[in-house]
Amino acid sequence: MNILNKILILLITLSIFSCKKIEETPVIDSRPTIDSFRIALSPYVKDQSINFFLENSWYAYDEGNHIIWPNFRVYVLRIDSQYFKFQVVDYYDEISRPGNFTIRVQPEGEESYLLDFKAEGCGNVYTNPAYKECIKNPETNVYSYIDLNTKSVSKLTKKEAKNNADWDIAFNGTDIKLNSGKNGLGSVRAANLYVYGGFFSGDKINFQRIAEESFGQRGIRFFNQNFNYRKAAFSIPEGQTRAIFENDWFTQNRSTSFFEAISKNWWIVKGQEANTYSKINIKEISEEQVGEHIESKITLSLFNQSETQTEFGPEETWELPTFSTAKRLIKICLDLNKKEVVPCNNPKADLRLSMSNKTKRRWRINVLGGAVGPLSKSEMQNWVRGN
């Protein structure tokens, strides 16, 4: 091949490639998507009590500017058999005074609404020159108590709130508490549904992105997602250290001192064997005086799901062995699926029942794999399977 032919081939090749369409490399949006940050925790909680809103804060604090920014975390409250999705939307009023809340609430199956209220409490040392005096004064350092059904807001003292079952959630500055456990007579439980990870990068908070959301959509795009409330991980109330707490499964008759079952409540218990679950109810506690001692019989109602089953089987009953106060300390463990009393070091044990018969009778149940509840009978029936 002579030099002229080589030059001709080279020119043709260059002409072909010069006509080839050049496509731009697509720009990939590195920002996290909404669906990336759903809270997917096991609904089976173990025996641990926490201050829920201290562990799962609704705000980020911009220390440099002394600004409280809502992080638009989405929560759900379970109140008896009702569910309320809620989110803190704002902490300031139109002239930037703190402690002026706006929360977004949606009762299950209903439209959402916004509720505005004042709950400044004592503020903080930066905004309130009389902060230390305010904290010590029970007349000024009070919470705003909210009934989510009536949308009413009340100021109550701690003592008044403790004996009041009508409120659900309370605010005082940045603090939030629920009507359950040590705070009141109610049965309110809280769970996380969603937290937007785009606001956080390692240990740093992206206040610019939070500000853009605060002045824009105010978290509604997070709130409007569909969530499965019944599979949320509802925390144990403050002051209760057990998932199956004493006040939920028995009372003591003042005239006879006998224990009586609270048979309206149910729990779903995660078994220690793989894929085993049990619906459990304390159906009956029968006690009688025998000489100087009290003999007790406990009957359980059970729906079991074994390793080979995909849903719960039919209802069963199980009468536990008779217990007597003649023995000062009793501790047994239960395999619910097998309906057997087993040693507490047995890996198949699901519950531990302890009874102290010293100066005062004390009973407790500890869950070993976790539990959901207490649930009403209708809520329990919604659980076709444990997983």
C-alpha cells in the first residue's frame, strides 16, 4: 500500500468519527431519595425503658445562631386502639418567638390537620434571662397538654397531669412527654416512622438543607408517605422496664389481696426458636387461701405459630403449675409453642415468670425475644402472622 492510499484511508476514518454523535454523560443526583430513610425496626421490643423523644429528637439545634430547626421526623402514636401520625412542623411564631409550635397530625383513616399552640415553658438560658428562677417555679415551668381527639390544649401541673387520662402528648419548650408510664394514667406509645438522612452527614448537620425544607415544603413530602403503623416499633413507656408490664396483666383486690387477671390485653411474643410466635393473653388468675399461704393458678390463652406454619393456629389454653407463697422466690421459664415449663437456660424459653413472696408479693414477666403490646382483642386479631 503506497503513501497516498494510507492518507486516503486515514481521512475517511477521521471523517466517520467526526460525524459520530457525542452524548453527554448524565449528571447523577447524589441527594438521598425520600424512600431511603424509612425506619424499619423490629416491632418486637425487649425489656428496656427509654425517654422516647430524648432518644429520637424532633429537632436539630444550630448552636452558632441559637436556632431550633425541626428535622421533620415522622412519628406514630398508638393510643389504645387508635393511631395518630404526627410531625413537628414549626417552633416559632411569625415574629420568631420560640415555643410556639405547629404540629401536623393525621388520625388513621382521616384527613391531616395542623395544630398551633404555645408551649414555651422556660425557654433556655439564651432567650430567657430569668431561666433559672422559671425552672424552679411550678407555676411557670408547666407543660401544654394536648388531647388529639378533641384538639384541645391545656396547661396542667405535673400532679394534675399524673392523675388525668384525657391528654395524650405534652410539650414544654423542646421537651415532649406521653401520657403513659410514670407520666400519667394513659396508654400512649410512640414509634419512629421516618427520618430524612439528607439532613445529616456523619456527625454534622446540614442546616442549609434543613432551612430550605423549613421555608419550603415544611416536611409534608415526608409525612405523606404510606406507613404500616402496626409493624412499627413502639417503645416501652418511661417508668416501665418490661414489655409485659405488671399493671397491664394483673391487679390486686384490696379486700382479699388476691391477684386478678386483666384479660382484655393481648401481646404478640417473638419465640426464641426461628420463626415462632405466640399471641398471649392472661385469661384467668385464680387464688385461694390455704392455711397461712396463698395458692395461685394462672391460665393463658394462646395462638401459636410454629416453625413450619405461615400463620397463627387456633386458640388454645394452658394452665400453668400451681404456685404457693410457701416458696419465697419462684422463677420459671415457658416455651409457649410447646406449652412446656423449661429451665431458664434453655434456648427455647420465651418468657420468664418471677414471683417474690417476701414482705410483699411481686410478680413479673420478662420477654426473652421481644413482644408487641398490650393490644386489644380486635388489634390482636389483625395479626394473621407474626412475621
